[in-house]
Amino acid sequence: MKSKILNVSLNRKVENLSYPIIIGDNILNRSGEILKEFIYKKNVIVIYDSFFSVKTSPNNEFEEFVQSMNKLTTTLNFIDIPGGDQTKNINQLNEIIEKVLTYGIDRQNVIIAFGGGVVGDIAGFVASILLRGINYIQVPTTLLSQVDSSVGGKTGINSKIGKNLIGSFHQPQAVLADINILKTLPNREFRAGFAEVVKYGLIKDLEFFNWLNQEYDSIFIYDKIKLQKMITKSCEIKAKIIKNDEKEGGKRALLNLGHTFAHAIESFGNFDGRIIHGEAVSIGICLAFKLSNKLCFCSKDDTKKVINLFQKSKLPTSLHDIKKLSISTSGMIQKFKLDKKNRQNELTFILNKRIGESFIKHNVSANVLTQFLNEEI
Ligand code: GLY
């Protein structure tokens, strides 16, 4: 299968920036060659998910990646971290930074994030603050990170107060996504990643949403042609949205569809694995559609279609599906107030007019939300 190469181009005031996303099958064993212009004769530090640790992993993708990189880099050092959301904290950040510094880095060094969204977010953040910023490359190994978190330069960690509240925008030099590695992914994680894929259809592309519904069976038996198309399309939609809004002053916020609810739900879960990000996004998107319907922006029919696709994907779709988290209306509203999209204490949500058309709704009243959530909990 031929790799697809997609460019993320960012229109900046001073100097535009562009970087490639390479989406291929079984390409990790050629990653050194593919990434040569960024890593040749450089000191490279790989921050990777300990899932791929040679001692524990039954898969050899990571080993192949390492061998391939070894041929072209000057030195290759490694730091492994656990992949769950609990890793995205300030203590872990500090530990990684200390380890990287003991390798004696300079600004020519490159960090590679090899893992899912958590690894990519924290490794990217490390790269953004070390020596005031060094280069990094994303090698996303989960569906969620291949279609979303590895692209667009959002990096960061969670605070005790809320999700992703500490971070920076720092674009990678390249993103290398190998479809073959998705076979290492637990089914639950694949389904969770699918929620972020569906999001792109809902925000901007009815045809893509319909295609996902139609090709659902092939996607879930890992048909690689379909997977490549699905990942490429998702990245294309994301790249288009962030092109003129790198730092989320406006339209980039659309990519947050369902996330105001999702981040609040995840905080209730304490990031302990009872609910994972994509599952929270699935519920969050269903709630965003229900709220859009309640406020007469979107039809019941579209709302049902969305919920059906998530249900078919065995994803949770309502707060009743996660009773174990003891979610309260007042607690949710408190957490909404921390959302980065809010303006001057007014709550902001991404809502939908229909499937394929999201919009930013400022000033959503806390009373309306209270009533809405009381009906949902
Ligand atoms: N994951 C949403 C964004 O990158 O803006």
C-alpha cells in the first residue's frame, strides 16, 4: 500500500509553517529513512509508551522502529512512561525533564513521541519548554492520536483542577502514522479513537459521516485501505480547520465538539481508567447534539443518527452509561466554568445545526444547562 502524505500548512503572521503527516502501512521499519531530514546525525530522545517495552511487548514494531532509527541518528536515548491519562501530570513531567536533561541535550536534539495521545501530549510539552523549545516528531500508535492529538501542536498535561489546563502550542516537525500498529491496540481504545473520527464528519462533512456509517463493518475488521482513507480524511479536515487558526482564536474550537462535556466527565473519573477520553467524547458529542436539539438548533432525527452510530460502535452515549462516576449537575457546571473556550465568565459550547455543520455558541446559560443535565443524569 502506498503511503499518503498530507501537509499541514499554517498561516502565520510572521512565517508560515508546514509539516508532513505520513500515513502508511508497515512503515515503522523504514522510519529512519522516512524521517531522515529531521534526525540524520542528530541526538534523538524517544519518549515512548512502556506498553512497547521490549521486555513486555509481544509485538516487534517498536524494535523495528528503533533499529531503523539507529542507522541514521548519532545517539538514541529512551524514556518510557505509562500511557494512561494519569501520567499527564506535573510530577511525571518533572521526571521526564530531569531524565532528558541528564542526557545532556542541546537545541539540535530531537524528541520523538512514540505512543498514544498521552505520550504525544506530554512529550510535546517537554519539547516545547526544554531550552525554550526543541524539535519533536510524533509517531502516534493509537487511532485517537493518529487522527487527532498528534496533529496541530496542542501539547500539555492535566492539573488537579481539570483536564489539559497546562500546556502550549508547539507544532511537531512531522507526524508518522503506521496503520499496521493499530493491531496492537486494545479494542476498547480503537472504539474510543473512532469517536474522534466520527467527530470530523459531524463538524464539517456529512458525506464522511455517511461513509463511516456505510463502511463501519470494514473499518472494525481493520480493512487497511479503509483505515488509511479514514485517517487521511480525518487529518485533512483537521488540517483545513487549523490552517488559519493555529492557536484557537476562533474556528479551531469546532474541533472541541463534545469536549466540554467530555473533559468534565473525565475529571469526575479522576483519570483512573474507568472512562477513557474517546468514550467521554462519545457521550459528550451525544449530549452536544441533544442540547442542540433542546435549543432548537438541530433536528431529533440527526441527533438519533449520531447516537445510533456511537451505540453501534459499543461506545457509551449517555450519562446513564457511566453511573459509577457519581456525576452531579452542579459539579458538571463547575467544571464547565474551567473550559478554555469560555469568554468573560460566559459558557461556550460547540453545537450543531445538522450533521456536518457545527458552530460556536457563546453565552449558554447555566440555568438552561442545569435543567438539561437534570434531565440527563
Ligand atoms: N483536539 C482538538 C484540537 O487539536 O484542537
